[in-house]
Amino acid sequence: MSGGGAMARGRGAPRFRARSDRGTLSIFVAICSAFVAVVIALIIDAGGKLRVAENTDAYAQEAARVAGQQLDEAALLRGEGYRVKREYAEEAANSYLALYGLAAKFVEFSPDGAAVTITVETEYRPVLLTQLANRKITGKGSAALVHGVKEAETD
């Protein structure tokens, strides 16, 4: 009786095979690794873009400072006050920017000629995610003529 019952149970009972989980973890690791690689690439390229933007602003600010030092001496001697000589200012700004392979996109002067604003545009080429194409970066700097000191600055 015990022999026949075991046989009947073995033949008649459905057999369930346990599915194998082999390879499941490697697919998960591959997907996570690809995601981490993309995130790292985004961080590197975003950091590079911020660095280029900071440098472009610094170049524009220094170009404005150099341009702001180009006084119109003839106007000063005529008693017309302190102002920037426009032609010299643009030339000086572009000469400074040429050292870094840049050029002023816009050179703007205040109505009284006492302040100059320089706009510089450059491109950022992503290092890792090159399919994102080139991005234009704009930097802006300004300088105002200040002459004489009337009183000390206090904070």
C-alpha cells in the first residue's frame, strides 16, 4: 500500500519547476551602471559649463575695466568732465579679449560716457555628452569711471 500510493502521487501530481533567477542581477547591475555613468557625465559637463561661464564673466569684467581706463583726455581738458573715449575703449577691450581668443559682442556706453559695459559670447563643447551639441555662453561686465575720493567708505 505504501509503494502504490507513492507511485500514484508521483505520477498524478503536477510538477512545478522552480524558475532560475540566474542572470537577473547582472541585468540590474548593467542598467544601474549605465544610469550612474550618465549621471557622472552630466555632472562633469555641467561643472565644465559653469567653469566656462565663470571665466567668460571674468574676461568680460576685465575687458570692461581695461576699456574704462581709456579716458577722453581732450574732453577732460575742455572741461567736459570725465568720460571714456569710445574708439579707444572698444580697441582696448578687444585687444584684451584677443589674448584669450575672444572678442566683444557688444560694447555699450552710458549716455554720459562715464560707464562701459562689455558683452562676450563663447561656446562650451561638452566633454562626455557631445550629442548635446555646443552651447553659447554669454558673459557681461561693466565698469564706471570714478575720480577722486570725497569720503571713506564704511560698511
